[in-house]
Amino acid sequence: MRHICILLLALIPVCGRSQTGITCTDTVAARVMMGAYDPAAYLASVVIDHPDAISAGIRNNVSPDSLHAYLDVLRSFRNRNTGSDTTSPTRGIGAARRWIYTKFQQFSAANENRLRPSYLQFDKTLCSITRHRNVLAVLPGSDTTDKAVIVIEAHMDSRCTDLCDTACVAEGMEDNGSGTALVIELARVMSRYSYKHTIVFMTTTSEEQGLDGAQAFVNYAQLHNIKIRAVMNNDVIGGIICGHTSSPPGCPFFKHIDSTQVRLFSSGGFNSFHKGLSRFIKLEYKEMQRPFVSVPMTVSIMTPEDRTGRGGDHIPFRMAGFTAMRFTSANEAGDANVTSGTYEDRQHTSGDSLGADTDLDGSLDEYFVDFNYLARNTVINANAAAMAAIGPRTPNFTLTTTGGNLRITLTAETGYPQYRVGVRTTTFDWDSVYTLSGGPTVFDIPLSATGNHIVSIASVDDRGVESLFSRELQVVVTPAGVGSAPYIPRPIELMQNKPNPADEATMIGVLVNNKVAYKDAYISIRDLNGREVQCTPISLTEGMNEIIYDHGYNMSGTYMYSLVIDGRVIDSKRMVFAN
């Protein structure tokens, strides 16, 4: 009998191309995003573009007080639902987006009018409203030879339990006033500096109804051939208190506090540019900001693209082939996917407020958003976006082994003074990052262990700024492969899961060295009593094939996973869950 696998997929709504009338209301901003402009027209009278000056300026100028002030205004609109009032000057999504637009105008005026505010308008019936607007500010880059833009974004809409409830109080402070305030603050701080690449600061609408605002920008970019270098989505990024429930992988217990960790969610495993962007963000923070800050942050690269069953604005970008990731706080007050029992948390309710007046004196004395924590996350965003916007071109390479070394041969962008090489083995983070002097096109790096070595590379310019990292290549090194004896790969190899020990999710890979003919292939996961807990189909195309095992919350113990092809177990390995 043929084994039947049931594949359970998270239902993450992504709107399609039913949107119409997608228009950038400022023609200058539109031309800048397309790269059809004269950079000299936006040249600052005093150009500040050195990486050290930008990095220090970001660290010193991002203000918790400014973030607090933005959130105070955002909560005053009471309800920012996608379908809420668009004409009132004081309540609803219309008042919120006009205020954000005005802030972008103020920042532009303070910086020689170099920042171009605009709306991205689109038509689609959502919560009885047919016309919707994202708010964006476009900061032109100084070099149009590479027209790719950097996007820093967050959704500005809020909601209560009912998807289209426009009457409730929905301040939406953690979800997602925090991300909106972050984007506004970065438009203020970053617009005083100069970058080679154009930066787009954007607040989107209708994330809660199906990621529509993000999809509208994706559709617009594809229609007008706008190249996107990287997307940094910020959603639920300011809270530090764990609720009764949390979308896994989430916080450990009710009222747990975590103000020194931020989670980076991104899609994929081997050769994922999305995971590569997350690694780049972490590296830039570690080397350029962490040595100088009073409260160091832990930047955690998460296995899944998002929390279990959840989604965000980075997903439409990834689905369209653009590199994208998501910042989310370590702790959340709620799991909006809870469908049974009593839901006691703040997320997606009127309780998602800025704080509480516990002594009833008319002012808040307990805050649910930590402004200092939000500021630290703002700095991490800004630093990575700035370095991606001023950095050099990404190189390409081939990878082999020779003797006891990894051998890297550059095949493109060979003239830089230095290169960085990231090597990872058992996790999604690098085990080591090597700095190599430029000049030669062939580099040897000593192997420190056997097993799977996954390598990517970045070029480094004469100011010490590295590019985004390249595609990943890998070699599997056996004990016989260390030294002079060659490694002879098997046709199909089941790889050790990553990470192991795992958190609430892990990646399982199958390396196909020689193409095989088969009818049915799947990964079977069983407990130590032999009970199958999940069965997931897997393709076996040549190269690395991966599935994510996203099992949920607080799993622990040891399990076996097996590759089964046409009813025959090819290989099995153990994996351990640490929770």
C-alpha cells in the first residue's frame, strides 16, 4: 500500500492582482524609484556618506522620546482599520496616513527637500472601502548605475477581533504602531545622510485583511520594473511582555520580560537570500553597533518565515522574488490564531494600547511598548539598511575542497581590497566569518571539521563596507575528504536538520547529487516509540531540497526523521528539540 502523506499548510492570505489603479501620486518619487532621475538634483550641500559617520549618527540620533511621541499621535486616531474613516481629521486610517505624510514632508524640509513623500494608491474593495493608500517617502540615491532600492516598511492599520470592525477602539500600539513609529523615525534620522542606493520608507495599509498594501507595492514594482535590493518589514517590534498565549515560536511564560532580544524571520534554508539578508543584518549590528551601545541586543535568526500560522508584509515580496525578511520582538502579548478557549491577550483587541493607568490618576504609568527597546530595534534596522545602501556589488564564486582547505575561486567582482567569507555548518547563522585580503582570485580556508560546509561571500570596499552576501554553495566533507583523498558523494544524502537541537521549527534537507527517477518521496518524522507525528512530501531535484518542520510550541525530546522513496527508507537521523 502506498503511504499517504497529508501536507498541512498555514493559511496566510495574500491578495492577488485583483487590485487596480495602482498609482504613485508623486511623479518625481515614481521616477526616482525607477532610477530615471539625475542624482545631482538631490545632492546634499554637505554630503555625509562615510559608514562610520552614518553608523554613529544613527546610534546617537534615534530617540526613544520621538518614538513615544509618534505613538501618542497614532493612538489618538483611535481606530486605523483599513475600512475606517478616511475623511475625519481626527479619527481613522485617513487621518493617520495624512499625519504620516505630513511628518515625511517636515523631514524633507529639514533636509533640503531631498526626501520625496508620496502615496501609493490602489483600488480594491476591503471592508467596504474601495480606495486605499500606502504612505511612502523616497530618498534618492547618488548612483543610478545600479537602480535597486532598499525598502524599510511596516503596516499602519490596526484591528480588533472582527476583521472590519471600525467602531471599536483599536489603538494597535504593538501591532503595529511600534513598526509604524520605527519607519517614521528612520525617515527622520536617515534622510540627513547620503547613500548610493535609493531608500523607500513605507507604511502600508490592509496588512490585517491580507497583506494588500505590501502586495500593491510589489505589483507596482513589477509593472514599472523597479528593482528591489532588500526589504525589511517591521511588525510587532516594540513590546517586551509575554502574554498568556504567543504565536510559536514565542515567549516562554506569562509576563516574561525580554528587552534585549529581537527575532529575524525569513524564508528558506540553503541558498536563501532572505536568510542571507538576516545574517547580514546581524553581522552589521555585531560589528558596527554592539561594541558602542550600553544595552547590547541579541539578534536571533529564526528558522521559519514567520510565527506558526502567521504572516506579514515581507511575504508578498518574497513570493515575487525580492529579498525580504521580518523583524519581530522576542515577546508577544497574544496569538491572534487562537480559535478556542478564552483569549485574554492584547493583540488584535482594544487592549493593544500604549499602556495602563494603574493608579487611576489620568496618566499612563505602565507601558506595554518599551520605547528604549523599540529604539534599539530601530538602530539595528537603520544600520543594516544604511550599509546595504552604500555597500559595493556582490561577488560570485565557485567552491571546491583541496587538501584540508575550502577553496574559493572568485568569478565576478574580483577587484575589491577585501572579501568576507561566511561559513556555516549546523545552524542558519555563520559559524565563522573570515576576512581575506583582495588581490588573488583564489582563496583557501582551513577546514576545522567534517560535515556539511555552506559558504557565501561578500566584497568589501576601501571604506570597509561589505556588500550583501552572495548565493550559497556547499560541500560535504567526510573524514576521508580531509586531506588528499577525494570525497565521493552518494547519489542522495539525508542531511542533519538545522538547527539541532531545534527550537519550535527546524529545516530538513536532502542533497541530490545525481538526479533520480521516483514516484513518491517524503520525510517521515516519528517519536522514539515509532509513532509517526508528521509526514511531508519532498521533491528530489538535483541539488539541495529542503522542508521546514514547524511543529509548534514547547516541543521537547528526541525524534527520528527518515527519507522514504517509493516506500523504501533510504536513511534516518535523530533530531532533538530543546524546549
